[in-house]
Amino acid sequence: MATHTTGTAQPAPNGGFPPFKTETFENQIFWLTITFAFLFVILWRVAGPRIGGAIAARRGKMESDLAVAQAHRKDAEAAQAHYEQALSEARQRAHALAEENRKRIHGEIDAAKARAEADAQKTTADAEGRIQTMRQSALAEVAKTAEEAAIAIVQRLTGETVAPEEARAALGRIN
């Protein structure tokens, strides 16, 4: 094993890892204590207040955010209540309008039924009048036909001609 020597370098001492050497143990403890004390003071005086300030600022921000969120929640609940009330009022108006329309339509239907009933009664009365006229006309036709038949029967059976007035009088005694 060749060692390189450059300038004033000394060869590496034998004997292992330096922190485990018991000859330098007191020296290591001294510097370890000074280093930890120095770091503790820096953390305590510099980093501690900064961290505490950041924590306090973050806590304040969270509390203000929670307060804002609570206010928004209350606003949302108020908006929800307003919405529910408006919805309820709209439903009531819709039911009222539906009931009003239902009554109006039933009124129109009843009026239409009454008009239809009146028209049907008028049409029935007109039809009965025409039927009565037709019946009387038919009876007059039947009477005239019976009169003609009576004249024809008498002429065929007896050979004599009967006047229409005589045939009408004879038929009137039968009825």
C-alpha cells in the first residue's frame, strides 16, 4: 500500500473511527455541548419566535376563515329558509290558481250543459211539432185515400157514382 504525501501531510493514524476513540471523548463532549447550546439558543431566540408567529398567524387565519365560513353558513341557511318560504308560497298560489281554474271550468261546463239542454229541448219541441204536422197531414191523406177508395168501391159494387161529400160524411160516421 503506497501512501501519497504531498507537502506537509501526515500519514493517517491507525486505530478506527475518531468519534469512538476514548482519548478524545472529553473534547468531543465539550464541543457537542457548545454546539447544542448554540443551536438551542438560535432556535429559542430566532426560529422559535418565527415558528410561534407563523403558528399564531395560521391559527388566527384559521379562526377568521372559520368565522367567515360560519357567517356564510348562516347566510346559506337564511337563503335556504327564504327559498323554502318562497317555494311554499308558490305552491299555495299554484293550488289557489288551480282551484280557481277548476271552479271556472266547472262553471263553463255547467253553462254549456244548460245551453245544450235548452237547445235539445227546443230541438225536441220543434221535432214534435213537425211530427204532429206530419201526423195530421198523414191522417188527412189517409182520410182522402179512404174517401177515394170508398167512392171507387161503391162505384164498382153498385155502379153508381158517389159525391166526395157523401163519402166523407159516411166515413165520418164510422170513425
